[in-house]
Amino acid sequence: MGMPSSPVAQAWIFARGGSKGLPRKNILPLGGRPLIAHAIEVGQASRHIDQVFVSTDCPEIAETAAELGAVVPFLRPERLAADTAAERDAWRHAIEWARGVGGVPMDVLVSLSPTSPLRTAAQVDRAIERYLEGPWDTVISVARSDRHPSFNMVKMSGEGEVELLAPPTQGGARRQDYDPVYDIGTAFYVTSPDFVMRTDAYWQGRVGAVEIPEECAVDIDSQLDFDFAEFLLSRRGEAQ
């Protein structure tokens, strides 16, 4: 009897053409390369990812991604590319293609956001390994937060009065006296196609996480985010 084959992990980059906050952001040059190139290159450098696919509604993004070596098997329907469209529906569309006309084996779906250009292939590999080793339905990225709902975050009443989101209960007077909290990132999502198809949110299953440094967790949604990522990327280059 032969050895069982390893699970097949496929990376998908979901890149819409429209962006109100920063037009054409997925192909804007960051560090001299289109923004989407950073996600494609991380997927290509991963030890566990078999292929890198791009799902987009934009011919310009599709052409750029194909030139960078990604597989662009279709242009995503407009209904899955609007601001109001849920990204999970785009995931399902990709899975249905892979299982249907694409004929692409996929045991593990790795979503690499094009707007998180500073994550590394090693971090992605660590997330895939955690997913394969643990009882997880999804593994996400998190970064240590400088804010804490018991000290730095408030909710506001209709009259404008504010109160702490989660008042301290342990008696500690400092944020450092409490367990750390984390910001959810968009650097990667590792899950199974079956789980995506039968649920509406990853919180409907068991969620694990890989912590990444704050400087790797930047998510670009505005020009300020883009400028900050450019600065961090240049500083990373200077340190090498």
C-alpha cells in the first residue's frame, strides 16, 4: 500500500477592480511592483501551496496577475465584485469552478489578501501547518493590539455619553495587568472548501490563529495605509 498523498493546498487571491478608498489599488506600484505581486510572490514561495490563482472582475488585474505567473481562470461575475458582495461568495464561486470545469484538486483553501503585502511566505506556511496539525476549521492571522476594550475602547449612547466597552473586572489598574488582546488581520485565511460551502462565516467553526508582527499586518484601504506600507517595505529592504 502506498503512502497517503499530502493534502493539496491552493492559494486564491481575491482582487476586485473597484475600490472607493484607493482607486486601482491592487495594481498600484508598491516597492516598484504592483500591489498584487506581493501576494502572488508569497504564494509562489510557500513550501505548501501547489498553485496560485487569482479571482478578479478586472481585465487589467487579470493581465497583470497572469504576467506574474498566477493562474487567472475566469473573470469574476459583476454580482460578486460589487462593494456589497460578500467575499465568501467569491470563495464559493472559486471552489465551484475548481470542483467543476476547472477540475482542480483542493483540500485546503488559502486566501491571500492582496491588500496585506507585508506578510511572509514563512508566516503563511506556519498557518497552513497549524491548520493541518490542529482541530481547526479555519486559521487566521492576528497581531497584538495596543488597545484594550477594558481601557481604550468605548461605546457611545444616543445622548453622546461614553462608557467603556468592557469595564475591568479583575481589579487591575493597568492594561498590562490583563491578558493581551489581538487585532484580526487579513494576511491569510486557511480553511477547507467543504467548510466554506456549508457555513456562512468562519466563526461558525473552530478558529485557530497565527500571530504575526504588527508591521506585517498592515491592511491597505487608503492612501495613508499605502504610504505606510511603502515606508515599512523600504525599511525592510534597508535592513537586509
